[in-house]
Amino acid sequence: MIDRGGKGLLLGGHNEFLEYAQLYYGVTSSMTTQMMMVIAQENLETHIGKELEKEALSDLINPLQVWITSASSPASYSLIPILISGEVFGKNTEISLTLFDQPKVENYLKVMVMETQDMASQILLRTSYCTKIEEAFRQAQVIIMLDENTEKEVTSLEDCLRSKVSLCRLYAYHIEKNAQESVRVIVGGKNFVNLKTILLMQFAPTIAHNIVAVAMGVEGQARAMVARKLKTTSSCIKDVIIWGNISGNNYVDLRKARVYGYDSAIWGPPNYSRPVLSLLFDREWIQKEFVMTLKNMTATGKLFGGILAAHSITTTLKYWYHGSPPGEIVSLGVLSEGQFGIPEGIVFSMPVKFENGTWMVLTDLENIEISGKIMNNLTSDLFQEKLVALGNNIIFQPYRSGNVFRYFTSLSYYEEH
């Protein structure tokens, strides 16, 4: 065997080699066959070593495969620049971005691909689009599910719920079939977020542990309202907890919320903070304006603006990959395993922290117990959504519990102070 330009050739004996060498190179050799075989073996080993080196280098520069569903939605325009900035996955992590949507918006996706390429991001290795469901999520490592675009007229709440089943079953099948085993799926937006997350888990059980729902949009709205009331910035408000249905019946819990750098008579170092409820003296505002404004903003179908949706998704992804700030509480929609007395089998927003590439429910938090009456109010609609969507119930029947606040305001705190 001889090696020429990285190609090998197997020959029979010494005479055959000499004839080939004379015809191909125009030269003859008196080298023995044994010596030629030694050289051929060395050439082969060198060639194999070079190929292995190429494969290793290829693995090093293999980009992170990121897919966005419903990519023609307005949120994508705010989402894409953040994803390719290096702030989410890291400045040294190259990514390949694929925009997935329906065939009817193909021309729109082409324009989005060109605009994304025009940004000349240093970490964006490839940008493409996909409109064929059978090709969806090929080698995906991160899948961002945005609210789907639909022009179909919704005749009833029940029809809308049932429509999520076919969508999630289709997506789940191709995720399990085409995506990488370690794929992370993050469901964002305001369109039955908890329901879509639990359906994906049910139809794609092999990756269920890596599917989450984003709750930071609701958290951001609550923090901003509190900040405006206290005349500070929303970044100074931390540890607001969102319980329950992200795009429906939920509670905004201020019992652990704290404000940092607050301009008052009491000052401290940068890490000094004060409980939010110790500074909110307007009980009527909490019970009425705060509750009703958030209720209206978080209702299903009331879309987040593109900026807030993109920020909440990318911040959650950043924490998932690099960890959340130490000691900070983050709200996340995850599958309940009975924590805090929450029934199993539903996706429920609850307090977590991100660490070492995963998330952990903060079951060790003190004084955040939820009464049975409030828990029923939180979980009933989630079970109803699931039962109606899967056809076990025909009609959606909202939970009625009398005069129950939809948001935690820690009334016991005011009674004590």
C-alpha cells in the first residue's frame, strides 16, 4: 500500500508494485517489498492520525443547535439578538440557529435569516429556516417554543384547549425522533403555557425532565408594579414568587420579596435589603390595584410584548446553563412531585434555583405554606385544562371558591404589624 494525497492503494507483490510505480510515477525502485510495506504502514497510520485530529477539531467547533418555533412571531425579533449576543450561552459558545414555522410564512423566514446574518455575530456559525415538520428539530440541543401563530377562529375555550393536544403530540414526536437526547425545551409566552408543557412531557417522556415553562415574564410584571409603587427600579426588587398557572390563575407571593438599594432613612452595604411588605403601607393598593392589574395582564391570550417575552426566556436559559444568582429565588413552571402540597401530575410554577446545569425546587423555604383553600383555587383550573384537552371532560368548569384573593398579599403580616 502506498499513500498519495491521503489515498491508499493495495497491491499484490513486489513486481506488481514496481509495475504500478513505473506506470504512475515514471520511476523504478530497487526497494524491497518488506521495506515498502513498512513505509506503507507508516503512511496509513499517519493518515488515520490526521483524520482523527480533524474529527476532534470538528467536535470542538460543533455549534450549539438552537431552534425557535413559531419563529415569525413578534417575539423573535427581540429574542434573536439576545441569543446571538453571547450573553445567554457564553461568549465562546458558537451557535447554529434554525427558525421553524409554517410553510405559508417561508418568505418572511427568509427575510429574518438574512437580517440575522447581517448582524455579523461572532458566535453565530449558521442561520437557517425550516418549514417541514418531518425535518423539525434535527440535532436540536435547545428548543424555544413561542406562542403559535394561528388565523383559525376559536369557537370555544374547549376547542382551543383540545387544539393544543395535536400540536404538542406532533412536536413531541419529532423532538424525540430528531433532537439530541440531552435537548432542553423551554416553553414561553402566554398561551396555555402550563398545559403545553405538561402535554409535551406526556408525549415525549424520554425528555420530560428537560422541559420547563417560563414564569419570569409574570414575575417581571409584578416586580415592576412594586418598584413603581416604591419609586425605585424593578431590578432592585427580588425574590417575588409566582405560584400556579403562568398564563391563568396564579398567585404573586410577596412574602419573601425584598428591595435592594432603597432610598430611605436606613442604608446599608450593596447587599443590604429590606422586606417589600415592610415598605408597602397601602393595603388597599395591594388588595385591589395590584391584584386586578396583574390579573388582567397575566390572563391567557394577553400576549407579552416581544421585549418582555424575549428577556424572560433568555434569562431563564442563561440561568439554566450558568446558574442563577446565589441566594436568589427564581420562579419556574415544572412538573409537580408533591412539593409544598401541590398535587402531582400538573406543571406548576414554584420557587427554584439553577445550579450546575439543572434546577432545584426550593423546598427548604420557610413560611411559605399554602392553605388548602388557596391550593384548590390554584390547581383546579390546571387539572380542568388537562382533562378537557385530553377529552376526559367535555366542558371546562372553573373553580369557584367565593371571596378568595388571586394573589398572595400576606394579610397576616399586616395583622401583626
